[in-house]
Amino acid sequence: MGWGNLRVINEDRIEPGTGFGKHGHRDMEIISYVLSGQLAHQDSLGNVKGIPPGDVQRMSAGSGVMHSEFNHAQGQTTHFLQIWIEPNVTGIKPSYEQKSLPASQKRGLLRLIASPDGALDSVTIHADAKLYSGLLDSNEQAELPLDPTRKAYVHLVRGVLEVNGQCINTGDAIMLEHENRITLSRSADAEVLVFDLTA
């Protein structure tokens, strides 16, 4: 919590027929990343959406938004990450965006999935941050150049991975600063999120 402008990563498992009732947020960039199951989203902007694995959803809370999240699927737990990033503008009009990013676009590399300018068909966040997702297996490798004046955060969703020479396992994370590169190697069934953040 609170590494650079990354505020929170919540890992949640929602049992069938349960969820989070209507609640409010403001002045926060919120990204949902579904790992398994299906997440039903409804908000005060009029969005009623299903978020399957492979989709990335961004909600800019801005001046204030109400939303709820539920698992309506029978016999299937919804497993997802909810990520909060502090915005670089406040009081803006709330907004919503959702994109499908197939596994093929993340296989063997780090695919940009959220950025300030929506580059490479990523979702647009109102924050000085970038978020990448990668799927690495059979010792596939990936690298990402870093500005050493910024911070980075590597979160291993599943599998085994070596980050700049340090081995991590499912659920582990590494915080980096004063580094000019992230090198991911020695992978085995790895799904990873990498954040480029303010210092």
C-alpha cells in the first residue's frame, strides 16, 4: 500500500451469489483485472457490464461514483484483483472503460494494458503510471526499460518467476527503485503485472 502512486492491490474471491453492494469512490483510478470466473459490474454512470478473464476495466471515480460488484455465476468463484492508483487530476467527471486483451497479446512479453495516453490500445488512466501484463512459461523472458528516477512494482499473479535475479512465487511482489531495467526470466506458468510509477 502506497508505493509511489500505487495505492492498493486488493485480491478478492467472490463466492457465487455474493459480492460487494453499492458503495462510493472519488478521486481514484480503479482497475479491475479478473483472473477467473465472471465479475458483474454496475455503476451510477449507467454501466452494467460483465468482466471476464482477459478483460481490463478502468473506472475513474473523479468527483464521485457509486458501483457494485457481484458474482452471479452458479458454482464458480470469481477471483480478481482491484487496483487503486492515485490520479494526477482531481474532481474530474467520472468515466468508465473496458477492453478485451486476449492471452495471445501477452504471451512471452509485457503488454501495456493501462497508460495516461491510451497508447497501444490500453485503457486510459488519469495518472502518471503505466501497467503491463505478461504471460511467461517454459523459461520465456521479457524486459522492460525503466527510468531510475521512478519506482516499479512487480506482482506475480500466479506461477514462478525470476525478477532481476530474485525468484518469486504466486502472490509475491517486488518493489524496485533506482533501477534502469526489469528483467523477467526463469518463468514457469507465470502471469505477472508490472507497474511503472512515480517516485
